[in-house]
Amino acid sequence: HGTSTINGQGHLEIGGCDTVDLAGKFGTPLYVMDETLIRKRCREFVEAFRASGLPFQVAYASKAFCVMAMCRIVEEEGMSLDVVSDGELYTALQAGFPAHRIHFHGNNKTPHEIEMAIDAGIGCFVVDNFVELHMLNAIAGEKRHKANILLRITPGVDAHTHEYISTGQTDSKFGFDLQNGSAKQAVKEAAALPNVELLGVHSHIGSQIFEVGGFKLAVEKMTGFAVQMRDELGVVFSVLNLGGGFGIRYMEGDTPLPVAEYVRAITETVRDEFGKHGYPLPEIWTEPGRSIVGDAGTTLYTVGTYKDIPGVRKYVAVDGGMTDNPRPALYQAEYEAMLANRGNEASEEVVSIAGKCCESGDMLIWDVRLPQVRTGDLLAVACTGAYNYAMASNYNRIRRPAVVFVKDGQADVVVERESYDHLIQNDVVPSRMKPVTK
Ligand code: LLP
């Protein structure tokens, strides 16, 4: 992927940086992000929309990987930013991200989060439910503010993906349902509330989607709804947000489409559908997360112990695991890997990669072909840029790894490795507990 190659020493090189050197300098586990590839993905989205001639906003879904340096890249690439919590909002604001380009998502925004977002001057709230709609209207009123909103609609589109990450169906915790009339009721109420400005609607049909069919269907359903709201309530939407979910290639067999094809399918369907009804073409917003950062990330691990069970399996343990990548344990997600220090050597054995956490489910990869693996080898797991650092934990009090951005032979730490002090900095020993006497 991206700027990675095997260099003259047989080492995996990413962004012009030898991964063996990176491991030596920054330690392992280490998240390495190819900045050039991240920017390339950003530009693919922006250019594909520009080519469509429709007004648009591409909002990076920061949940996939939210750190200040990433917010800077998104800003520089001229995109917007989707946040879902006060923490993501805080990170973006601290990075100097322009508030008016921030969209706030989530099914349970707290009053505090709503206040914080209004005070910061964010561009738009994506309102998820009736409670939030009225809470936002009330808080905005107190602040003599009118908040731009989209309504999150559950369009009932099955995006053919893992059930845990498909959110478009009716039985979902997210959004106003299209079928049962709550979406129409929400439009009616939003249009009547004095302190919100209804810009349009939002739908997100799932994640890691390989086909355009689901997006086309979502556009059709949302257009139908827009036309119905115009005809029945006289409300016209100026924004249609189609969420994220564009797939990436984790494994050889994965078949995502080029970014431009997803975008073309969406923009063409919007033109056709809205055009058909003489509806003014709305601004199209999308929220890619995984497809911006996923394949730009590689995690480097040092091989420690291994255990050969003759006739059964060889377990090879690395110095990380479900704490830095919970996706295999959570979603049975699959990854490809290679030995970064011996990139030219042929595969000789099939092994399974285990993490170091105290549970059997802490497996990163089942059955991967590698050269004969030895203690001290450097294992590179590909496509770990999205939902890895973002979902990392301190289970077993394992410290979160550092993140480095590599570009043109330069490596910059964008997140420091956690220290032991990080682990205990919020611990409090009540004073009634007697001091330890040595
Ligand atoms: N917009 C909304 C409203 C979303 O809920 C999501 C993802 C996105 C955009 C970005 O979707 P993407 O382009 O990244 O597929 N932790 C899971 C993925 C959860 C996705 C949640 N929502 C994973 O590791 O696969």
C-alpha cells in the first residue's frame, strides 16, 4: 500500500523510513502512519466531488483516528471534521481546527457537549432523536443562538456488512426511522422550533462497504423523503449527508472500489433523483473515516515467545495485541502481516499471531504464512490506521503505543508512547488507607 517498499537491506520501508530503524528508535509496538497516503485519500475524495460539479463537504469521521496532527492534515486538505464526543471536539479545537467546519454526531450528546459545541461555534449538529432535538433547541435559545442541524434518518438499507457495524436498518439505536413516520414528525418539529435551522438530512448505512448499490438505494430513499417533505410540509432541504462506510482492502480477497467510483455513483444518483423531481440539487456531504486512514497505518511488533503444538498450530506472540488492535477480538477482523526485517524471504510456515494479554481471545491473526519466525523478528501488520489507536485500551495496564507519521524519509511522533506515570496519573489512594510501611 501507499509508499511502502522493501529496501536494499530487505527491510520494509514506509514513507522512505526503514521500519527496522523506526522500531529501534521509537520502540514497539509502534503505529506507523503513511502521511502521503492519508493525504492522497483525502484528495481522492475532494477531487472526485469537485469533478461532479455538485457543492459538497467531505467531513473526515475522526472516530477512526483522532489526534491533533490528524486534525491538522484534515484542515490543510480543506475538509470538514465529524466528531461524536466532547473529547474529539476538544482534540480538534486544541489542534486549531476551524469550528465552523466541525459537525457533531452521536445518539446521546450531553447538555455539556451541546453547550461546548455551541460555545465553540461548530458548523452543524447531526440530531439523532427527539430528546436531543428539544434539548438543543432549549440550550441554543438560552444562548440566543440558532443551531444548524441535520436530522439523522435511518433509511432501512441493508449494507451487506457485519451486523455489529451496520446501522442503516430499522432496528437501530440511531436516528429517526423513515418507515414508522418518526422522520416526518422530526422534520415537522424541527421546522417549527425557533432556535434550530434545519439544513437537511443525514444517513449512514454501514461500514466497510464494497458496493455502490447500498449508497444508491440510500440516495433514492432520502430523495423520496425530501420530495415528500417538500410536497407535504413545504420544507426544502439544502444538504444531504450520506455518511461514511467506504470499504478498504485489508485482505487480498477484499474488493473495495476506488474512492472516485463511490463518489460518482452517489453524485450521479443525486443528480438523477433530485433532477427527476425538479428539486434544487442539495449540497452533498460525506463522512469517510476508515477509507481515509485505514490502509495508511501499519503496526510494528517485536516477536517474543512462540509455542509449537506439533500437528496442531504454532503460536507466535508479539509485544502488543488486543490492547492496540481490538478488531480481531471484536469483529473477527482479519489482517495480513509480514516480517518487516526479512521482507525478501519466502514464506515457509503458517503461524498464528497471539497478543500478550491474559485471555485466549487475544489473537491478532489466525494462520498467516511467514518465513520461519524467530524471537526478535519485527512483525508488520498492515491496514491498522483506522479504529486501532482510536479503540486502544490499557487492559492489563499495557501502555498505549506511540504513533509516528512518516513522509519523505522523515518520521515524526504524533502521539508519544504512554509512560508508567500515564497509567497511574488518575489513580487516587484514599488517605484513610494506611501508608505502606517498609
Ligand atoms: N458517519 C457515521 C455516522 C458513522 O457512524 C461512521 C462510523 C462513519 C461516518 C465512518 O464510517 P467509516 O467510513 O469509517 O466506515 N469500529 C468499527 C467501525 C465502526 C464505525 C462506526 N461508525 C470497526 O473497527 O470496524
